[in-house]
Amino acid sequence: MSAQWSPDVLGKPFEQLTLDLGVKGESGELLVATLVRSIPDPLTSWWRPLRDVDVLYVHGWSDFFFQTELARFWTDRGARFFALDLRRYGRSLRPGQSPGYIDALDDYDVDIEAALAEMGHAPAADARRRLVLLGHSTGGLTLTLWAARHPGRATALVLNSPWLELQLGAIGRQAIAPLVQARARWDPRGNQPAVDLGFYTRAQTEVGALPLAVDRPEWRPERGFPTRPAWLAAILDGHRRVARGLDVGCPALVLLSTRSSPPLAWDEAMTSSDSVLVVDDIARSATRLGSLVTIARLDGAIHDVFLSRPEPRAAAYRALAQWMTGCLVPRHPPSRSEQTVR
């Protein structure tokens, strides 16, 4: 691999690589994405069950990759773990940019393909290694739509509280969609009322889930990024496509809390429930993702199930491990060329 990896803000064993997307932003600057990796020792991972698996993680809204425990879960089983900070997020956010802004979720194909090319999973590549896509919240919606447009590329899809439906439900989404689309046409980057009152950040703080080593409020503000009409229109279009039904072309696991908490006023229940999404609506939407979808409901989990209190977090990892046993059965030992880091 000719690109230059450098030490990541998370410290060893994480490294990062800036990906030039060849796309210009609002000020004429070139947009970038950032790929983070943690690669297990090829000698010690030789006989581990996921030795021929590469994982690509994509974060949610107002977020970036910092989940080191999640990475270790995969690398301890021999998989190579990669995480992508999309354009205008986290490590990829540059001064003067509108954080998280996008006006079509399909535009993230450029970011994803750039990451996959560095991982050795370009469309024309010899698929000797298996690809697992792992998405949280908005990242789960983005990867779901990508997998449906690129059948056969991914071996499995893991979704951590994916944002598959608007919090107002299908009827509410259909009612506001024409208004959102109209405003997106004439004022795509206009201001919208704040919808994040900071309760989810407070819940994560009380649970003890936020990283102490990476204090970057500009990457993950307490009340989230400002939303824009064109961004919301892009999200609604993604929800519409999910509601119509699609096929991600591989087995999918959807991890969700058993309960939701309305984010209207602080409630201690937010430390043991999803205070971002309406999980029952997400569970129903998940049944439209393909022919083989497993839905795991986790009592006491918060929106990012892997950042919950110890008991529901352990339950989430158990559900993931059990599901992988059936969907990612070890293949024959890979050749030495497969073990070489590209």
C-alpha cells in the first residue's frame, strides 16, 4: 500500500490515513475522509475464526470513531478493523466546513469506495477476504443503502441502532417530506430549529461511555451539529427507500434497545433506553432490509448499544458473537499473501 499511515489520536494500535476524495467543498477546498485501522498480528491471528475478515465501521450523526472496545472485539478474533470518519466529520472536518453536511446520502459512495480501495476491496479486486459492514445510527442507514446498491460486495451487515425511520413515524415523514424538499431546493443550507437538547450526551456521561482520551467537542458537540434542510431531505429520501423495501444482499443483524425515551425532558430512564430513535419503528423497518435479517433487542441498552452500561453492553457483544458463529463460519486457512497487510 503506497499511502502513508500515521499515528491516530486514539494511540496504539490505531493508525489513520487521510483519503483525498477529489470532491470540492463549499469554499472550493478538496474534501477528505479519514480511515482508521487496527490490524492484528498476522502470526498470532493465523488460526483465529475471523482471520479472513475485514470490518468497515461508519459512525452516526454528530459523531466520529472512538469505540476502541468494539475494535478489540473484532481484532481479538483475527479480523482487520477499519473505521471511516466521513467527509465533514471528526478527523475529516476542516475549518469553515458545515459539520456533517450532505445533500444526498449516495454521495458517500465516494468516501466508502476510497476506504474499500485502501482495504483491498475495490470492485475489481479478488475477493479473497470477506467484508463486514458495521454502521451506527445514520451510518447504519448509509451502509444499508450502499449495500443494497452494491449487492455481493459485503458478506454481512451489522447495524447498531440504525436510523431507518424518522422519529415521527412513516405517516409523519410522509406529511413533512414535501415541505422539507421544497425548502431544500431554495434554502439548502438554511438554519433549522435545534432538535438535540443534549440529553443523549448526558445519558452517555452518566453511563460513563464517553472517551476520556479524546476530548474534541468540535467533533462531537453536546447538542449535536446544526441540521440543514438539504441534509434532512437526504435523510428522508433514505427512509423512503427503506420503507419501500430493499435487499442488502447479505445476512443482516440489527441491534436495538427494548425501549425508547422521548427526548423532551431529562429522565433517568434515558441511561437505559434509546433517547434518540423510536426503536419499535426501527425494528419494523428492519424487516424490509432483505430476506435474512436478525433483530436483537437488548434490555437496558442506550442508542449506541456498545456504549451502554456493562450488563446490556455485554449482552450486545454476546448477541453479535452468537450471530457471527452462524454467518461468518471460518473458511480454510488463508494463504500468506492474504495475511499480508496491503
